[in-house]
Amino acid sequence: MNREVVVSGMGMISPFGYGIDYFLEALQKGKSSISFVQEKTDLPISVASIIEDFSFENLLLQKVNKDEKLFKDCKKIGRRLPFSLQCSLLSVLEAWKHARLEEKNYNNKKIGLVVGGSNLSRNYMYEQHNKFQDNMSFVTPSYALHFMDTDHVGVISDVFGITGEGFTVGGASASGNVALIKAMQMIQHGIVDICVVVGTLTDLSPMELNAFYNLGAIGGKRFANSHNEACRPFDKDHEGFIYGQASGCIILERKEVAIQRGITSYAKMLSGAIKLDGNRLADPNIEGEKEVMKDVLEKANLSINDVNYINTHGTSTPLGDKTEINAIKQVFGNKVSNIYINSTKSILGHCLYSAGVVEAIATVLQVYHDFVHPNLNLLNPICNQCKFTKKLEEKANVNVAISNAFGFGGINTSILIRKEDEK
């Protein structure tokens, strides 16, 4: 049975604010959330895109009236959760309301949950360890739950009453796309009708950030005094990724069920593909990236002529950018000059585990609102044939879009998004 899969809801919290509308405005205006952070935090980096002045309860009130049961449930369960899980809860809440799931107009046994990411509470664990070192008898009982990634599954399913299939998936920086692909497959195989997909905020501790820094993967050194210029995907002056924080949620749904519920969907998810390099290291592989883009097109029975836009992985690392562009050129040949190309990381930084979901949201918004966002700081492109969007929002009728996400350990993923016939 051919089950079409659509996007029926989206939610997001980022440095721009709590809500999809804030993110849409940033994409349309080419606003960057990257700032100088060394004086504000104890992070071993100078620039980043981080969420500041976070208040779970105040943000909750932006989406739910305090008299509603959902507010009371979220507040009761969420107030003492680790930061990353509080952000997951908030992003799901917005998507839940966008998809009108609070109306309970669905089969409760046919709604599932996939959480993208692994090692989700590193900074929380780091803070608890410091307290434990000072006083070894101090270990809060809730830590037994919070250090596990499945705490995200338990909390979200509890608050929203999700009783279908649910689990976490890890794919490093490809985790978000892996989660979306697995959710789509569950819907296509009839396991669920609706699936909540969460891209979890990557709350790294100073240990992980130092490791990335020592690996040479993090940028911002040369542009530490001009933070808005630090993230420059596909520019010859790129030097490394800029750490970003965001949590995103996409609700995928069988199209027939969305229609029955009276929901106008944002876009279709046509296909998804995952390919391994057979490589345990951090270096990208052109063959894996090329094959996964070819595979995602083949699964949707589309050709290179059908693609209008590519939301790249585009990390702003010299080897990563070069490898991805060469893979795109090998797949699309001389058609590459007709396809819009950009990287959302130039606006928000690299959100790591949530990057796939966050950039899928960016892709859907551009497809739905008929524009492509600028690729910031692109002054000297590494590819002259490529149709990069450089400075301002560009009006564009994007019908079919690819969104790439690649992860350490040779994990390559692509998803294919298509405009809905009717808005």
C-alpha cells in the first residue's frame, strides 16, 4: 500500500526565540544567531550560537494557558529536567499544537515517537559529576533516569500520551535525518499513522567542546572579533564549524489521516536514504555522500532534473565543504548551476544531533513560503558553477528539495521534501 507521508506540524526553540515564526523571520532576513560567548559562559570557545536567558516556565506560557491541563502536566514534569530535555518538551509542544493533536482526533495506539541523538545530557552529567566529586553522597535519585537517552522518550510520551512505538536513534550529526527516515518508514509500513520526531538540543560540556577544538573541527579563531562572520560554509576562508543550540520537532503523518483530521500539511516527505562509508573516523567520504543522494532520488523515482534546491550539510569545515560540493557536482553534473544551494548552519551554527531536524524545518519553510535563504559570509565561493544563495532572501518556486546530513563514523543521510499540491 502506498502511504504518502506529510509534515503536519513543526516546533522549534533556538537562540532566535521559541517558535517557528522566529526561525522563519531569521531565514528570510538572513539574520545570524552567532555571538561572542567567552565572557558569558565557561565554554572553551569564543563564538557560538547558544540559547540565553532560558526560563522553562516563562516559555511554556507562550504556548499554553496556565489553566490548561497540558500546561500543568508540562510544568510538573518538566521543571527539574535537564536543559536539553526541557527544550525537547517545548519544541514538541509547539509542533503538537500546530498539528492540532490536542484535539485528540486520532487513534491513540497509532501515534509514535522517535528521538534523534545520543549522549543527550553530557553537560548535565558533567555538572552532576562535579557535585559528586565535592560530596560523594550527593546523587539525586532522578539522575538514574536523566543520564539515559530514553528519558526523552519517557517524558515526552508521558506528557503527550503517546502509546505507539517509540525509541531513540543515534547517528552523530546525522541523527535528525535518521530519526525522520525511521519515522517515515514506520508510517509507510503501517506501524503508526502519526509520528513525533524530535531533534534534541546538543548540550555539550567543556570536555566535548575541548575535544572538538583539539581535533581542529571548531572554527571562530580567525573571526573571533567579528562573530557574525565566523560561520562561512563554502567560502574559501572557512575554518571549522560553529557550535549551535536548538531543538526541533517535526510531526510526520499519513496523508489520508491528516486529511481526515482536517489538517493542511506543510509539505510531503518523499523518501530518505542512509549509507555508510565503512569508516570509523571523522573524515567525510565523497562516495558515501554521492551514493546517498543518488539513492534518495531513486527511492522517490525522481531524476536530477526534478531537484530545485539542496539544503546542504555545509558545516564550514574546509574538507567537509569541499567533499560535499564535489559529491553534489558528481551527482548533478552540469545541472548544478540550476539548483539553489545553501547552508542553514551559516545562520544558526551547527546544532549537531538536532541539525537534521532543524534543517529539515528550514527546508520545509522555504518550500512552503517560496523562497531560499541566504548563505551568509559567502564572499569567495569554493565552487564557481554552483548556484549559491549569497546575500538576501531570494524568491523561488522550490518544488523538490534535498536536505543532507552527515555524521562522524561514516554516516551519510539525505531526505527528499516536496511541495504539497495545495496549501
